Amino acid sequence: MSHPRELLRDPVVYQVAAAGQAADAAACIGPIPYVARCLDSVDFPAEHRWIFPVVKAASAVGLAAAPRFPGLARLTSVMLTIYFVLAVGSHVRARDIGLNFAASSSMLALYSTLAVTGPPQDQSVPSQTSPA
């Protein structure tokens, strides 16, 4: 069995996370009633909710790029870590300590771990540096 760190660095993990972000982006279009209630619970203004599908779709693209552009996937993980710090903070501020808080916290744990470990660097791309 592989070391857990190696499992987290597997590009497939990033692609599964990308699929989750893409599904979340789709759920935010409209948004579906559950997402609307979640955003209502933290008093997020309705006129600014258009940003969520855009951000989540962009993050899905960044995560899915892990096999070809590992640096972009890692940057996306860092940005999602910041996003979920803000989400957890919003739930704490609103005293919405329940399922939504737990979901945000678990996503914070996932993306912060991915940001720290990062996907493996693509070894098939030739280096741009010249030999010394």
C-alpha cells in the first residue's frame, strides 16, 4: 500500500475533486434550494451569488489540470483553501455550526492538505533551463 501522502499527490484525487467542484458549480447556478438556504444562513447577499458558479467552475478547471499543469492545480488548491477559510469563518460568524459548517470544514481540510502536498511534477516535460 502506498504512503498516504503519495495517495494525496495522485492526479486522480485532483480530478475527483475537480468533478466535485464542477458539480458544486452546477448546483450554484440558480442556485438549487439547498445552496440558497446555505447562503441565506450566512447572510450572503443574493445580488453577489453569481460569483459562486464562476469561481467553482474555474477551480474545477484548475484542479483537473493536475496531470499536465501541476503548478496550476497546486495554486488552485491554495486558493480553495483561502475560499474555505472564509466559508468556515462565515458559518462561525453566523453561528451556523451544523452540517454546512462541517462540510466547509472538511473541504478546508481536504484543500489545505492538497495545497501542502501538491501533485507530482510532470517529469515528461523537458526542463527550460540549460545545462550548466
